[in-house]
Amino acid sequence: MVLEALERIQDAEKKVEEMRQTAQKEILTYEQKKAQKFKQLQDESQEKVSKMLRDRERQLAEQLEQERVLLLSEAKEQDQEFRNKYEKKKDAIVDHIIERVKKVYGSQ
């Protein structure tokens, strides 16, 4: 009877040890799955952030190019306006200078 009780206790201890080892394996497997899922989510999040940054960078580059084109166009228009004004006023200014020289130095 005592031997029988000891055997039952030993069997129970073995079963408890087996259950403990099984539980540890399950916990380890669960931790690995969660770590893997976390890594996957982290990678996906990083990819989304990278994509957002690339999209924003592309958008800003396009906007900058549009502004550059607009500024070049405006600069060309202003340059042409200055050239037109210069051409219109050039002859009048030259005539005015000649008249002033004639008045100051007299006509020879």
C-alpha cells in the first residue's frame, strides 16, 4: 500500500513534470509566434513610413520643379519686358543726350 502510494506520487510527479515541460514549450512557441508577428508588423509599419516619405519627397520634388519652371518663365517675361522697354526708350534717350551735349557744348 505504501509502495503503491509512492508509485502514484512518482507517477503524479512525472505527469506534473511532463505538463510543466509541455507548458514551457507552449509558452516558448507562443512567445516565438508573438515575436515573429511583432517583427512582421514592425517591418510593415517601417515600409509604410518609408513609402510615405518617398511619396512626400516625390511630391515636394514635383512642386519644386513646378515652382522652378514658373520662376524661369516669369524671369524670361521680365527680361523680355526690360528689353522691349529698353528698345522703346533707347532712341529717345540717345536723342536726349545728344541734345544736352549740343546745349552744353554747342553745335559744331
